[in-house]
Amino acid sequence: MTQNQMKVDETSEKLTVENNKGNKPYLEILGDTIKPNSLLLAILLSAGTSLGCYNIGLWLFPSIASENMVASYSLLLGITGSVLSLIICSILFKPHRILIEEETSAENMRQVFEDLQLDPLEELALIENDPVTKKELEELGMLNSFRALGGEQKK
């Protein structure tokens, strides 16, 4: 190995180590990936805003409203606080997803069917028997891909 190759290898190792140090673990909740710190901050912000607005209502409304309506108005103000915290959290925590669009091919479809444990012949039969679905797939140009995949399964 030459000296230049060693420098490149050392540099790439350092980058890998630095990237691994910078990566934080993510949590998956309801099929979405989030940072634990963001989740904790969002929960605290939501609870604080909702309960804060509710307590402000309990303090403010006795001087304005009748005694039997104070709890209801305070609850309504707490719900308003929840909506406010939803807006604040949506501004603070933007999604970091990267969507990649790919051309649909028979190979991609075969992989999807395998991942979902579906039988292409059964799916093709359902599509052929449903005129609405059949028309939509024809318009998208995917019906032939389904037929090709179903034809491969017959062999």
C-alpha cells in the first residue's frame, strides 16, 4: 500500500468514526422514526401548554363566568392549549424524511409481494374481477406489470 492510499484509508476511517459518534439513536413509533429528545420535548411542551392553559382558566374564569361554568371553560382553554402546542411542535420539529421515487418494475413488485407475503396470482385475480381497480391500474400503466408478475408465478 502506498502512502497516499494509507492517508485516504485513515481519513475514511476517521469520517466513519465521526459519523457514528454524531448519529443519535432513533425510536420508531407508529411507523415513524423520531429522535428521543424531540419526543420528550414535544411531550413536555404539550403537557405544559395544556395544563398551563387549564390552570389559567381556573384562575381567570371565576371572576368572569358563573361558578358552575368555570370547569367547562377551563377545560376548553386547556384544549385550546393542546391545539396551540400542536402548532408549536409542528413548527419546531420538521420531518427529516427523504423520499426516493423509483420506476416500478416487475422485479420491484416481486420484492414487494415477497415482503408482504402475498400471492401475485390471487392479487391479479382480485384486480381482474374489480373493474374500478383494473381501470386505475391501466391508467397508471401498472396492469401489465401485474399480469407479467402473475404469469411468472404460473410457470
